[in-house]
Amino acid sequence: MDTMIAEASAYTPLIINAAKAVVVLIVGWFLSSLLSSMVRKRVNASPKIDDTLGTFAASIIKWLILLVTIIAVLQLFGIQATSLVAVLGAATLAVGLALQGTLSDVAAGVMLIFFRPYKLGQYVDIGGTSGTVKDINLFITELATPDNVQIILPNGKAWGSIITNYSTHPTRRVDFTFGIDYSDDIDKAIGIITELANADDRVHKDPEPWVRVTNLGDSSVDLGVRLWCAAGDYWELKFAMTKKVKEAFDAKGISIPYPHSVEIQKKAD
């Protein structure tokens, strides 16, 4: 009986420490989520700081708190912080080689936040992958395609790729090419397009609408059109002008030709 009591007494500290460790983990996880959320809201509340920085700062806070939590749990089991640092120092090379991709993602994440080639809510193309930026944290950049498909890009890949940001500037130029028949009145067609452009409130007056003959094709005279608008009006203006020009050309006798093929048959002698 005394032996059983002694064995139970020997395991008691371990059970108590295990229970404490569970409590510390729960509290640490809760605090990391709570404080990271508070930091994100606090930073994003300032009109002088963009949302990207708030999201990144919240990510750093969360991981730092989790790291402190893990160290505290290890200390409950007798592993001192100084010993842990020594072990981590000895294993730095091995861990660095094993996690070099992850570490490069962290470094790239810092560079993305520092230089900010894109921000939350902007539409970008990163190395051929396009979408709206939904999240940027220590490790990954999250995009959403126009049809709402999630795309996860490691920060290292994002930083090492060509980045095209369609949302950086407040204005964009919409380009069109309209082909008319060689027998049509070029000046009349240019006048129709110019009138439609000036009548649309989305088209900026400065720079003014640009309409010129840009090419003499195999079956059409090509008219190039360049209109400036707010970045948010780009697609709606493009769709609307394409429809309006087609309807106006039909109504005023301007034809839009299409390639014709001619079949030549040779009769046998």
C-alpha cells in the first residue's frame, strides 16, 4: 500500500504540470487571437495606416505570443529557457536547412510589407496568377479570383515574381479597336465614337478621348480608341462603349467587316 502511495506521489507533480501546461496553452492561444485581433482593429482604425500593415502586425503578434507560450510550457516540464536557447542554437543550421523555404517566405513577407507593391483589396497579377488581395501575413499572400476561388501564394514566390498591380493608380486607360469597311466614311466613324465618348460621364475630359486610324487591315480600316476613366469604372466602360459603338454604327450605316474567304476551283482540261 505504501508503495502504491509512493508511486502515485511520484506522478503527482507530472500530472499537475501537465494540467498547468494545458491551461497555459489554452490561455496562450486565446491571448494570441485576442491581442492580434485588437492590434489589427487598432491599426486599421487609423486613416493614415493601410489595412495591409494592420494584418501583418497582427500576424507577428500572434506568432510571438505562441512562441512565448511554448517556452512557458517547456519550462513547466523542467526545460529552462537558457537550456532551450542552447539547444536551438545548436540546431540552427539543421532547422535552417530544413525550413529554408519557410524562412525565405517570412523574409519575403517583411519585404512585401516594407515596400508594399500591393495592399489588401487591390487586384493584382503575381507571376501570372491574378486575383484580389485578401490577406498578407508572415508566410503567405491570399488572393481571390473574380469567380471567388481562393489562391494561396507563398510570400517567397510572390516577392520573386513580376507583380502587376491594376489598382495602384486612381485612373486607367481603356483601349479599343473598331474595324470599319474600306468604303465607309472614316471621319464619320471617328465622329460617332468621339460623340459617344464625350456623352459618357465616366470618360475623363483630360486627357481627352483619342480616336485615330491605327491600321489598314486585310479587310478593314482599324480605328484605335483610348479613353481615360476611374480605375473602378474600367470594365463597365469597356463593356458599355463596345455595345454603344456597335449600335451606333448599325444605325448610321457604318459597317463592321469580318474576314472573308474565297474558294477557287480549278476545272480539269
